[in-house]
Amino acid sequence: MSRFGPARCLEGMSEHNTRHRVVVLGGGYAGTVAANRLRIRDDVDISVVNPRAEFVDRVRLHQFVAGTAEATVGYESLLGAGIELVVDSATRIDAAARRVQLGSGAALDYDYLVYAVGSGSAIPESVPGAAEFAVPVGEWESAQRVRSELERLPRSAPVTVVGSGPTGIETAAELAEQGWAVTLICGGTTMPSLGGPGRRYVGKWLAEHGVTVLEGERVGEVRPDAVLLAGGAERASALTIWTTGFGVPELAAASGLRTDELGRLLTDETLTSVDDERIVATGDAAAPSGRPLRMSCQGAGPLGAQAAETVLSRIAGTEPKRIDLALTGTCLSLGRRVGIRQLARRDDIPVKLYIGGRMGARIKEMTCDLGVAKIRREARTPGSLRWVKGGPRPEQPARTLRAGSPA
Ligand SMILES: Cc1cc2nc3c(=O)[nH]c(=O)nc-3n(C[C@H](O)[C@H](O)[C@H](O)COP(=O)(O)OP(=O)(O)OC[C@H]3O[C@@H](n4cnc5c(N)ncnc54)[C@H](O)[C@@H]3O)c2cc1C
């Protein structure tokens, strides 16, 4: 365990009775915003636990693998004064004792816990060879592996990207623009986050840049140098990159807390765990009412702010507010010069309109820059983050889809 910030004894603190101790698990978009916003009060001691000493700007990982951008940022400018960064991983939450066990063997006590462990890549066990021979781009360590594998290969080597969600499309496009011979295997659904015209626009760009797009084809097996399609056809693949969706850490379920079927912590509409009022979940790892929002950086910042507001309300003895944000469509980069901003209704359903070309690329670039800029601003001025509201969601009882299993 290493840390920067004020050195202090974490257990048996004498100020425990007068100060409020909040531990934030995960220093991504949601966790950093939550930690910074908690500084609205000056009687809160805040620790952020994160496995790395640097923030991973995940929205740039497809660029990182293609060598067109770096994807890490130092926490010095992202965490406000006085916030302690604990470089470690939480291994278990003991809700009854209000204590988090860390991989290093240390433990942190808390008055409130913000569960912001985010998401990562998910490779299905059902596809033989996928876990052994395919590499995902959705998290830092695997993205580093993809980059170093690419550095070993000639540009003519066949590269396969599996999955045609935003991560798959952006990765295929970024690599194709850099001269790689890319095949995109779409699976059942092609570019689900885009409307019809947006899909056609992206399809045309990919075709013009030499990407072989296999719509409706699924991967049945991955081998070290090939993929086998579900229909039996074999395609050479020097590197297979897996992007079919995100999974979440098992921490909540392994700690006996209720989750949805993916493992996101089940909360009410104030982001409070249905099992424990002292635990608040946010970002990709939260499932409010069992109806999680689309996993996104767009949602993670506002959800981080709302998680902090819930903790601040509980400290103040006031009723926390229900979440209120609107996700309004995605933007994708198609290499460095072109992008697409898919317009959507306030409920995130894509419409026919989109902004493409250089303007689409500028919007995407600005959106990525803003993700980090907003964290910095919240670090300097807690409470500054604003977002598009969609109105509170209709009340529904929280659906428990999977009971946690005490470790
Ligand atoms: C290539 C790519 C492009 C993307 N583009 C976009 C985009 O254009 N727009 C958009 O809205 N979204 C985009 N996303 C999705 C977006 O990055 C995620 O939805 C977002 O990162 C979620 O934020 P978060 O704070 O919930 O989690 P994360 O950013 O995943 O942060 C969670 C943090 O918690 C840490 N953690 C995990 N387990 C533990 C533990 N046990 N103890 C302590 N810490 C732990 C993780 O290491 C990580 O640092 C993209 C994702 C990828 C991979």
C-alpha cells in the first residue's frame, strides 16, 4: 500500500467522533468526482483506494493501443487538497464492521463507503480459446498488452476486433487509420447505439478504410493465430481483440452485498445500497433499483456527484435526493480526423440525426477532454459539476437479481 496526502494513522483515529471518514473505492470518473465533491464539507476525511497511482482515462484506451494517445493522467491535478490516495485494491467490504480489507493486508475503517469500482472487460467462458488467446482493450493492463502485441507485428498482419459496440468500432477505426489490416466481427447486433443513418455512415467509413466488417457473424472459437466463426469458417488472426461488453468487479457480491445479475451493487434511487445505508454506489458499478444506466463516462461523472450528495445529506441528517440525469446519445471517433455525434432523445434512444465528419471528430475530442477537465474543476471547486437532467425516474421497487455470497 502506498499513498500520498496527509500521513496519518487510519485506525483508532482520535478525531473519529467529530470528523466523518469516507472511503471511496475506485479512482475512475465517478470515484474522483465523488471524492472531490465531498470536500464541500471541511469535516470529512476522504480516502480514494485505487489499484494504480495514475488515473486511467478509459475513453482513450482505443487510441492508446493504436499509439495515437496516452491514456493516463496523474492524480495530483485530479484529487482536491487533502484527499488521500491509497494505491491498493479492496478485497472485501465488511459492512457490519464498516471496514474495507485491502490486497496489501491493510484495512480501512469508514463511516461511509462510496463503491465506485467501475467496469472492465468481459470475455465469455463459453467461447473456447477466447480467455487464453483474445485480449480486451477495456482496461489499462490488457490495453497495454494489446499495444505491445501490435508493436511486435507487421502492419500487414491480420488483426481481428470482436464486437461492434462503441469500443469495437473505435478500436477497429483507430487501427485501420494507422494502417492495420482489420476485420470487425459484429456478432448479433451491429452498432446498437447508433440510429440507421449513423450506422450507415460508420459502415461506409469502415469500408473506405479497408476494414472487413462481418455483420451477423459470431466467433465460435479463438486460436493463437486464427478465429473460427460459429458457422465453421476459419480466418487468420495474428491478434484477436475482444470488445463485446463490460463486466464489473465481483467485490460487492463477494462481500455479501446484493447485486444485479452482472454484479453491480444494487441500490435505491439515491444510490444507497439496499443492504446498508452507509454504502453508496456510483458509476458503472451501480444498479439503481436494478435498472442501471448505460455504462458510460457521460453518466459516471454526474453519478459520482450524486453519490457524494447522498453521503453529504446523510451526514447532515437530511433526506438524500433521487438520481436525476439524462444520457443523450453517444459520440464515437473514427480515427483522428472523423467522428460521429449520434443525437438521441432524452431517454438515450438514438434518433435519425447525427453530426459526422470533422465536426463530429471535434465534438468527440472535446467530450473526452471535458471528462478529465470536469474532474479537475471539481477538485478545485467542489460542487461545480453540472449535468443534463432528465427528471427523477419513475419509482419502482428494487429488483434483487442475485444475492451476494458472503466470502
Ligand atoms: C475504449 C473505450 C472508449 C470509451 N468511450 C466512451 C465515450 O466516448 N463516452 C462514454 O460516455 N463512455 C465511454 N467509455 C466507457 C467509460 O470509460 C466507462 O463507462 C467509465 O470509465 C465508467 O466510469 P467509472 O468511474 O464508473 O469506472 P472506471 O473508469 O472503470 O473506474 C473504476 C476504477 O476503480 C478501480 N477498481 C476496480 N476494482 C477495484 C477494487 N477492488 N479496489 C479499488 N479500486 C478498484 C479501477 O481500477 C478503476 O480505476 C469508453 C470505454 C472504453 C474502454
